[in-house]
Amino acid sequence: MVQAKKIALFVIVVFVLYTIITSPARAADLVQIGFEGVSSAARGVGDFMSELVN
């Protein structure tokens, strides 16, 4: 099981590096989308906590 996790992690790292090298603009877009998603999720949690306190 540990070997399978190591192999899966290696494949993911190779894929990410390949994507960054072959299409850096697309990779930057994907990272921006990811950060926007995290930001909106954090904003939603903040709004929820604010409403919960009020």
C-alpha cells in the first residue's frame, strides 16, 4: 500500500511538472482558479461566522 502511494505521488508530481513546462499560461490560470476558490470558501466561512455571532 505504501508503494502505491509513493507511485501515485510520483505520477502526480511528474504530471504537474509536465503541465507547467508545456503550458505555463494554462498552469497559471489553474493556480489562479484554485486560489480564487479557496478565497471564496474562506469568505463564505467568514460570512457564516459573522451571521452566527449576530
